[in-house]
Amino acid sequence: MFCRLLKWTLCLLGLMSTSTASPDDAPGEFGGESGSGMLQTDEVSILQELSPQVLNSSNTSMTVDDSRCPVLQVGQYSTLSLPLQDLLIDGFAEEFSLLVQLQSPQADERSVFTMLSPDSRVMLQLRISAYAIIFIGTQQRHYEFPVSGLSDGKWHHVALSVSAKRLALYVDCSLLESVDWVYRSMGISTEGAAHDRRHHRGLRDSI
């Protein structure tokens, strides 16, 4: 049995990085005219990369929902890991979005996504409680966004967008808050190893 079950879907959990396209680049899949200043998006499905490890774990499982979207069920003490340098071959982008679709009845504060340096320092972390979403970055940057209802056992969408000047949080497709981003660089290196770890406080991705 899964205690305090927390679910992530492969359809939405991932990292999306953006870069400026040249005038000769073709339009993206979302339409629009080509030209200077257009943005290209690279997407990495973290759960899809982790899914092969489910077969070797006794406390995780993979199912498919009614919309044929894979769902990862993660037990209370499960650990899933992979080298981040293999996940992000071109390095970690300074501007990115973290997209999560989750379902959890757990009210305690827990880590949904964490990147750790080789010496176990937190470089990036997204935490969720019954009353807030917490973002922790390098150099001890800490932002807490008041929001309730994420521990009601229903599916919710969470998107964190990091750019050179702004930090924006979206919950269930609505902008919750956008704040000035003081630091222009996250300073995250992909050297070392990465893993997802589900402990009694939550799931952790680490470097």
C-alpha cells in the first residue's frame, strides 16, 4: 500500500528552457511569425527519464489514466535517481519553467522537486504544504507564495517560471503571483549526480 500517496503525471512534470531564435528560424508549434526575438523551447520530461527505475522499486508503480497519460505513484519512502548531466545534456538554462501536475492528500510540508550540489547543498527546490508553495534557489533565495487547497486529494497544476528579471507562479492555469527576480543567474551546474527521493517529507530531485 502507498502511504500518503503522491502522484505525478509524465505528461506535465518537466523542465522547459527558452532561448532566443535567429531570424531564419521557422515558427514554433504554437504559431506566430518568425524573426528576431522569437523564443525556442526545449522540454525535458523528468518522470519519463525516471520511469525505467520504477521496475526496480518496490514502492512505486506506473499506471495510465483515462486520457492515456502515464501516472507515477510514489510511496512514502521511495527513491528514484539519475545523473542530472545526462538529463540536461546542454547544461541548465538560466531561464526555465518547472511544470508539475500532482495529486496528494498529504498536508505536511514536503519537497516536490530538489536539485542538490555534489556536496548536498540545495541549489533549487520546490516545496508544497497545505497553505503555501515555497521556492528555494541558490544563495539562500527563499520565496513563499500563500496558496491553499493543494492537499485536497484532487489534481492540481503548478508551474514555476524563472526568467532574468521575474519569478512567476501559476496554479491551476492562473497566475498566482509574479515577483522581481533580484539575481540574474541561478548558478546551477549539471556536474555530479541527480536523483528523485521520496522521503517522509516528500520527493527530492538532487544533483
